Amino acid sequence: MALEVRIRAHMGSFRLDVGFEADEGVTAVLGASGAGKTLTLRAIAGLFRPDSGRIAIGARALYDSLAQLDLPARERKVGYMFQEYALFPHLSVADNITFGLRGVPHAQVRALLTETLELLGLSGLDKRFPDGLSGGQRQRVALGRALASRPKVLLLDEPFSSLDSPTRSAVTEQFLSLRSQIAVPTVLVTHDTTEAYSLAQRLVVLHEGAVLQEGPREDVFHHPASPQVARLIGVRNVLRGVVSDVSDQGAEVAIGHLRTYLPGVRAVVGSALTIGIRPEHVVAKPASVASPANGTLVQDVDMGLARRVAITLGSGPDGKDLSIYADLAPGTAKVLTHPLPDLWNVMLPAHAVHVWPQG
């Protein structure tokens, strides 16, 4: 059964207008802080009442403003894992996991607890208290509590954000192995594009309370609908250019001193376009006779396993400097001298460039 969310709400000057569907599997709601991600989860869980709309799991409505229906949270069968985990410090692992199972027969509670502990690799820790657990273990206990009631929908609010990097990697890998066993629609809220892409099959890009794009993750990542979506999914370079030449097959675009040919683009000479490209796809190398300079180095950042440079390409249509970021190929970075040369040649592989009309 799919989760359907179509809601609107006003909170002061903030307006929430969200619509999407989440099938069985993981749907990531991706956006910056303040986009309305957590508010959307709270509405699904019954902890926040929208002004209008409908929330349903299959044919079962949880909220329907037209029918004047608003099921209380306890009746929605929604599992919610909070960002801060919200574990009870005075309760054991077992009691935290089974906290929401009041009224369930004792034998069934024990069976659900044993199954959940085994599923999450927590067997033998049932008598411990939260302060005796690692960050990753506390995260799994919180997930266990959300799963123990066998919810129809699972909501995860920034579930890995408080973990250190090594623990986060380990827990993320474990979640990937569990994903196929959690056979309910799962909505994952995150601001991390890598996390969204690695864990989810579908993406909902949220900005200032509105859905900018939704769909399979590959479609959203490889075909962002707008420059704003591109920025939110981690396309570091979003630049304005001007069409300098056209042919039946495509158009040449000038981005400062850089000229790049984009097949399939239909435009008029002199019109403005916005292009986007990830730093790892930009080809940058020191200028030479064979590859004359079209940019000047303005920044060099050694990131350990990678090396990123910023190169100014001159002025854009608005008169402002255009700088592009490029991740140097490992072989190129290794042989270059320190400091790096000033003059560079930058090329944009056409297959990696996103193009939008002026805007």
C-alpha cells in the first residue's frame, strides 16, 4: 500500500504545500533546514494538523479535511523515529523498544521484542540503559521502537545526523541491509544528498514548503527540473551563459571566456541560459599551447582524497565574476607543482551538463 500526502498549512508567514506518494521502499524528502521536512513528517504522524488536504495509506485515510477526519496519532499505525532518538533514559533497551505496545498480550510483546532485537543486531543488550550504549546502538534502539508496533508507514527524521562519520557509515550500511525487510512505505527526511541517493529509491525535493520535483532518484539526480533543484541535490556549479552560436544540431554557449558546445540545445543567439555541472565532471588542466587558457585559478583546496580548484572564467551576463569548481583527476593532481599555475583550460563534457532556460 502506498502512502499519499496532499496537504496545505500556514504557520505565520510560512506556507506548506506538499504533495507526493511513497510506495513500499524508501522515499527521501530532501531539502535545506526550514524547508518543511519535519513538519511534513509530523503531519503524517498526526502530531501536526494541516489546514486542508488528505493523508492516506492505501484506501485508509488518516486525515481528510473534506471528510472532517483526523485520526489521533495512536490510531494511525505510523512508526516515527525522531532526530534526537527521544529514548527514555530511565528505561532499559527492552522497555524503550516495547514502550508503544501497551495493551498487547505479554507473550506477543516478548516475541516482537526478540524479533526486533535480532533484526537490528541488539540481542543481549535488552537490559542495558541508553547511557550505556554507543551512538549507533542508541540509533538502532530508536529504530527498533518505531518498528516494534509493526507500523503501516515508517518515518525517519534525519536518523543519522547525530552520528560521527565512522559510525554513520556503519549504520547506513546496516540500514541498507534492512531495507528489503522493512516492507512498508518509509519516508526518510534528510539534507544530505549522498544519504538520500544511497538509501532511497524515490526523491522528493522540498524548498520553502513546496515540492520542486519528485520521482525516481536517478531521474531527479540526472535530470533536475530547475537550477534550484540542482543546487539542492549538490550540483555545485550553476552558472549563467549566453548563446554565442547555433546550428541544426545544437548551440554554443559562452560562459565568460569558456565556450562549450551543447548538442540538442535549441536557442537563439544572444539568449541567456543557465547551466549546471558537478565539480567531478569538470575537466580542468593547466593551460598550454594545445589547451589555451580560458580561466584563472582563484582557489586550491586539498581535501585529502581529492583536490578541488576554483577557476574564474571572466564575467557573466550580469557583469559578475563567474567561478567554476573542478575536482582534479588524481593523476593530474599528483604531478602538479605547488603552488598551482595561475592559468587553466576548462572544458565541460556535454553529457554531464544540465541546461535550463534563463531563470
